Amino acid sequence: MNNLRISTAQFENKSGNKPYNLSVIDQLAGKAAQAGSQVIAFHECSVTGYTFARSLSKEQMLAIAEEIPDGESIQQLTAIARKHGIVVLAGLFEKDKEDNLFKAYVCVDKSGLVAKYRKLHPFINPHLTPGNEYCLFEIHGWKCSILICYDNNIIENVRATTLLGADIIFMPHVTMCTPSTRPGAGFVDPQLWLNREADPTSLRLEFDGMKGRGWLMKWLPARAYDNAIYAIFSNPIGMDADQLKNGCSMIVDPFGDIIAECRTLGDDFVTATLTPEKLTQAGGYRYKKARRPDLYRDIIGQEHTPEQKVIWLNTDK
């Protein structure tokens, strides 16, 4: 494999406004390509918006969802990839011919759809159907996969995807700045975002503290380190419906080191060069080889009833 230049983006999407969101994706993809990037990744539901969907009926969800690959947004993403000569990854709500709904994330290049993944643990709307499989695909010879937001919090998903052969895991999110039982968690006051030019310090203290980046640093580098993979984390910044999100899209290498991160308070992207040597130099590569599945195969595979709770969905602001 040759070195690979990948960008990860953050931007303030508009709920349900696909033309606007696609225009920003177009703009940032073009700038990344001009800067020498071969790939750019956007956040979960970057095409459609995300948090607003928690109150939509099934009919409303079907109205914003699209079939893949025949939907208009996939065609537009392909046109963006073709125009700029860059691989694009972005998210949207999907529907199939039986009107089942999914949270999807796609990879497209100049020729069309390369890969599609359906979120395994969706929760933002009760009409969403969980995905039931991992995906593996190639970008310029690198083996890649996708895990959306909550999927990455179940560590078995990351390890299983790695064992399938992934060198790079794209991790699109809409996360942070929501309440939970974790000390320090909570919403961030939208007024701070409106006042960000006059008082960026107060906003940055909230974004970088335990409501935001401080929590992310507890686990994201570990996912990359333990599995010796590149983690491409993408997250929106600004208002997503009525919730403020803190961006900090970043790329983490197999050593668990952040090699690029968005630090501006607005639409932006950062780029890093991925080198194949790190995949085998990192400690996680050796630890994977030292595994003893005979000890825990039956433990990990024992019967279990999934129970998924999202604290902030039941929290009044």
C-alpha cells in the first residue's frame, strides 16, 4: 500500500435541508482535493441532519429517506466525487422498497457507490431498523470499514471489524454535549455558540471539557491503539436541531496519537497522511497476534439480550 491522504470534516448542518448540506460537502470536498487529499469523510447524517429526526413520524422519515444507490443524494455525492477527483464518505437516512428505514453511511467515488453501511445500534427515531452486518471495502488498496457513532462504544464491534481486515475505520458521529450519568456531562448553552466571535474562550472551555472533548479522549484513542487501526472521527459543529455540537473531527493513528484535528469554531477540515508501516509497528498489532480465543470464545459468544439506553433522549432541557 502507498501512503494515503485523508481529510475529516466538521460543519454545521441544517435539519432536513439536503441542498444546503450537499453544497457544504461540495465546497469542503473541493478545498480538500485542492490541498492534495484523496479522501474526505463527513459526519453521521451529514446529508440530512440528525437530531431533528427524534420527533418525526414514520411518514416524515420516509419523506426524507432515500433508496441507495438510486437516490438523488447518492447521485449528487458521486458528482461531487467526480468533479473534485476525491473519494467522499457521508451519511443519510435510507429506505428500502418495503419502507424499512435505516441509518446509512456511504462511500462514493467518481464511478458511484463503493460501499454502504447501516448503523447497528440506531436510536434517534423508533422507526429505524438496526443493520445486521459489518462492511469491508478498499480505497486505493487500503482495507476500510465503517462504524457509526454508538456502534463504536461497543468494543466488540471495533475488534470484529479489525479482525475482518480493516486498516482504517471511519467513525462518523453526532456526539458529545449531551447529559448522561457520567460526571461532568451535559448540554452546552446555544447562546455560547451565538456569541462565539466575541467570547470564544467560554465556548472552548465547554467544548474541550468533560461535556465534550474530555469525554472523547477517554475512549477514542484506545479504539485505535488496541486494534492498531487508523480511526477517522467526524462530528458536526454548531447547532444540530436544538443541540449544540463541538466538532473536533480528528484522525487517530494506530499508536493512539491524534495526527490531525479540527480546532476552529466553524466549518472546516483537516488532513493527515496515513502510512502503512504504522499498522504493524504499533503495539496493538502484536497484541492481536498474542490473543488466545480459546480462553474467551464461549464467554464472548454466550447468549445475551441487547439492551440499549440513551440517557439524553429522556432528559428535559
